[in-house]
Amino acid sequence: MKKRIKFRKLGRTSKHKWAMLRNMVTSLIYHERIQTTVPKAKELKYLAEEVIGLGKQGTIHARQRANEILREKPALTKLFEILGPRYKDRQGGYTRILQLARPRQGDKAPMAVIEYIDRPGEIRAARPPKSRRTPVNLSEVLACVGIRPITEEQQPAKISPTELGGASS
């Protein structure tokens, strides 16, 4: 039975896999978008979301825990000063995985782009968190588009079946 196993094997020893994921999450914090294979992106998503959660906490203990994962001091600074406050009002879902149409040239491995959302230059705009959403009425949306509601005088007159020439009972 596979109990308490967090990550996939990814064809590596556990030390190699952990080192690779640490390097990838550090690169993701620096560049905010990286290209990798789909299984690696899915495993990186879990670690990247956990690190952003630590950045949101902003405590000394959270900084120490993030320092165990991240490789470099500037990445840690960016996490706590830029990324943590950026996602303060978002409950989760800080990353997005977009699968690419073309596989990798050499071995045809499926490729993906993993990126942080709510950043300048993102591929697809993110849905705002619930705290930033404003309730929208359908009539307001239609008025913005230029569609006016139908009034009583604009509605067509109702025609009975006998006027249409139908059989009466």
C-alpha cells in the first residue's frame, strides 16, 4: 500500500527528485513562468502553492520553512515581499498549468507551461478572487452591451389558434 507518499517518482531517486523540484520552484519564483513536462509541472504545482502559502503567512517560522525549500536568498526575498502580498486575498490556486500543443522534439514528451496567475504578461487572465468580485445584475450587463429590455408596447400581440386558422374544439 502506498501511504503518505506525496510526489510521483518521475524516474529519479528521492534525493534527485527533491533537488530538481527545489530548483524548479526557485526558477518559478524568479521567472514566474517556466516550461517543463506535464508530470513535472503537476508535481511542481503542489510545492509552488505550498511556498506561496508560506509567503502569505509572512512570519519568521514561515520564512525559515521556505528557506529550507528555496535555493537562493533573492528568491526568498521576492517570495515574501512581492508574491506573498500579491496573493493575500486569494484562498488558493496560485498557479496555472497550460499544456502545449507540441511535444518535446527529442522524445515526444508532453510539454506544459506552469505560471503564477495575477501577474503582468500572463497568458490568460485569471478570474478574480471572491473578495474582489462585485455582484453583477444581468440587466446591468445587458445595458453595458447596449441591449435594452423589451417593454409592453414592443411585445408582439398574442394570436389565438382560431385566428391562425387552426381547428377549434
